[in-house]
Amino acid sequence: MVNIRWRCHRRGWTDHCTLEQYAGCIGAEIKLQLRVKFENRRNFKGVVTAVENDEVVLTQDDEQITLPFELIEKANVVSHF
């Protein structure tokens, strides 16, 4: 599992990833944790399908979940070996 922020640091990016950097993960499966509950959940896992209007869109079990970017605390790209 690769931490998206770790990837940002390794590439010399800022402390917190930007929406553009999440857009670079479109098509990748990620696990993310929110600062506060959103729809009664803090943890989400799914494929990043879009980044738009300050929101990250995940697809999880054929359902699209739109998460506000400002609520994301941390995220990891899921590695498949």
C-alpha cells in the first residue's frame, strides 16, 4: 500500500495532496479515511473515478460515492501483487 501523501513528499510536493494529485490516481483503488463521519462512515475503499468541484468520486460495489476533498485525512493506494 502506498500512501498518497508519501508519494507527494517523494516527488517534492506540498504537505497535503491537491485535487490534481488525486486526479493522477484516477483508475486506482484507494483506501481513505475522513476527518469526520460522512454518511455515518469515516473509512472508504474504492476506485477513483473522477475528481471534480472539490470532491473525489469513488466507485465501490457499483455505487458512486462523492466525498468532499476537505474531509479527507489520509489515503493509500491499494497495491495488487
